[in-house]
Amino acid sequence: MLLLLPLLALGACSEVEDAVRDTASDAGSRVGCELAQPAVDEGRAFVERVAQDIDADPAAAQQELSAAREALELAAPTLTGELRDAIDQAAAAVEELRAEAQAVADGATVDDQVVQAAQAEYDAAAQELTGIC
């Protein structure tokens, strides 16, 4: 019986450690959501607007998209797991749009497939984030 006490104590410590880790993870996710969700939500309308007007002023679109990408990248280091993946996916979509704006500014015609794919990628990231949060 005395030999079982240390094993029971170790089991209890393990349960406490798991509970603390889960609580910290939940708190980190809540904070991450508070940081990431508004940025991605605001970005959704912005991405749609810029995608529709990319050929009207590609240089301005490129600047705005660079700023949006930087805002998402600023949040990324504070996030982990699925939240980080969603932010990275949103940032990648914004970067695709920025590259398309650069191409248009350099004289290319707008590639609607690239624009639509980037919008779809951003929307998927936003939906994933909403599902997590």
C-alpha cells in the first residue's frame, strides 16, 4: 500500500499539470482570438474591395496590401497552432494579391483567376479562424 502512494501522487500531479496546461492553452487561444479575429474580419472587406479595384490604381492597392500583410504578420508571432496557421494563410492570400497588383502596375492585365483564388484563400482563412474562435 505504501508503494502505491507515490504512484497515486505522481498521477495527481500529472492531472494538475494537464489541467494547468489546458487552462493556459485556453487562455492563450482566447487572447489570440482577440488579436486575430478583428484583424482578419476587417481584412475580409478590404480584400474584396481591393480585388475589385486592383486595376484602377494598382500602385495604391499594392501599398494598402503591403500594410495589411504587415498587420497580419505582426500578430502571427504571438499565436500558435491553428490560429497561427489561419493568420499565415490570410497573410499569404494578401501577398498573392499584392504580387498581382505589382504585376498590374508593371503593365500586365489583371489575372482574374489569381485574384479569385487569393480571395477564396483569404475567405477560407477567415472562416477557419471564426471556427476556432
